[in-house]
Amino acid sequence: MDGRDWGLFLQPYEQAVEELKVKFKTLRTELKTRETYAPIEFVTGRVKRISSILEKAKRLNVPMESIETGIEDIAGIRIMCQFVDDIHRVAQLIRNRKDLTLVFEKDYVTNFKDSGYRSFHMIVEYPVQTAIGLKIVLAEVQIRTLAMNFWATIEHSLNYKYKESLPDDVRTRLKTAAEAAAVLDSEMSSIRKEILDAQRDFEEKSNMVSSVLSDIQDLYFFHRVREAVQFQLRFNELWEKEDGYAIRMLADEIRTALIKVKKSGGS
């Protein structure tokens, strides 16, 4: 092992991971605002452990002085999607970005590995502004469904346990599990519209309830206690009945009352 300061060496990668996580989470928020649906479910990231870097460098015969270019996943971002089609949408969004440069990609979704591994990998160059100037680091972005991620996490743990030499029976059962995960993804895609409609209805209901309760609190703030109490009692009754339409009508009534109060200066 060379005598480098590993903390200092990994710092730009840590910065890259944190910045990319923020950017992809912001992208998710923007897409939900613009389109009411975001192909990104959630984003995670990590910097490879020193021991893992050394083990991979040894396995790939990468000289220590070349690990910055020879090991592409020291900085890793993982983007989870609900549906397989979302993976390709996210990949295209990344290709279109101007704040990073795509180096190459590996489509293990269409061309999955013999083990059953499925994921979409994109190696990018990302500029990090350090205290001593600009540094370009490599980062790997993995895009996969929740089912793919569950399988890959289990496979990774087993490979670590068996030091990359899985027993034949475990390998066979893992491959069967991968096929089951692929069937699950296919089934979820076939009822995509129903799933999204249900999620949208839930979110609209949640937002409406939050709006109603917030407006009632605003009435208390303007000292309209009697109105606020009456609205709260009506809401409680409708909530117990699960009458979504009536709650929506009540929300409009409360909002109208609040607007009148604000126009009158709160008196």
C-alpha cells in the first residue's frame, strides 16, 4: 500500500456524492411539481471503503497510482425507480445534464448478467471545486427498480460472505430469485396506471387534509375561534365517514372564509 493520506484522497469523492445526491433529489422534486410524477423514487450514495478500493484494485490489477481512473465507482450514487421504464427515462435525463459528463454506460437491465443481476450503470465525470482548485472525479450512477435493488443487495452480501465464490446451490437459487424479481417488475409495469392513480389519489387526499387543518389553524390565529371550532367538528365527522367529496367541499368553504377574514384585516 502506498503512503497516501486516504482521508484527503477520498474528500473530493465524498463531496461529489453529497452534491450529486442533492441534485438528483432536487430533480425528483422538480419533476413531481411539473408532471405530478417523478421516475425517481429515492436516491442514496456512498463512498467506497478503503478496504474495498484496495481489494478491487488487486482483483483488477489496477496499480495504486492509477486507481483514480482505474476504479470508476469510488463515488457511487444509486437511484431507485418504481418501474423498469423509469430507468431509461432517468438515464436520458442524466445524459442531458450539463453539470457532468457521461463517460460510458452499461445496460444490465436489457442485457442482464448470467447471475441474474439487473441494473443500469452510468460512469460520469463530475467536477468538484476543492480548496486548491477544480478536480474531476469519476462516479458511478446505478439506476434500478426496488426489486432489482433488493436482489442486488442480497447478492452483494452473499458474495462478501463467500468471497466471490458462491456455492452452486446458492448461485442457482439466487438466479431463480432474480427471475422472480424480473416477473414482479413486469407485473408492476402491467398495472402501472392503476398504481399511479392510487398513489395520486392518496397524495391529493393527504394534501387536502393538510390544507384544511392549516386553514383552520389560521382561523384561530385571526381569533375566529367559533368558526374554527365549527369547521374542526365538521371535518372530524367527515373524516370518520371517509367522505372525500364532502371534505373537498369543506376545504373550499374554509378557504373562502379565511380569504374573507384576511380581506377584512382579521377583524
